[in-house]
Amino acid sequence: SRMDTIVIQSVAEAQLSKAKVRLARLEDALKRVDEDEDFGLCLDCGDPIPMARLKAMPETSLCVECAE
């Protein structure tokens, strides 16, 4: 029905928006890897971000404590 189509389109647009945001964050992370030496360091406190967090979320720029 028309309502189903509207809902599906809305969900698809929301997913696309989230994907675009993640892509931009990943591109920023790649720049930090290529240009700076601060990749893997928290931008707030300067402590190293645990490798498990970087593997799960390579776009992250904050440690768990600062992200909370």
C-alpha cells in the first residue's frame, strides 16, 4: 500500500543518512592516519584508544570514557 511505501522510503532515507555520516567519519579517520600521528589517540584526553574499540569503530576519535 501507499503507507507501506512511505514507511519503507523513510527507513531507507534514514539508513542512507547514517551511512553518509559514518563514511564522513571514516574519511576523517583515514586523514588522521595519513597526515597526523594522532590516530588511535583520544582527541579529548590524549590517551590511547583501545585496539578493540578501534577495530569495532575505526572512525572513533574518543576513548570510551570521553565518549560517555
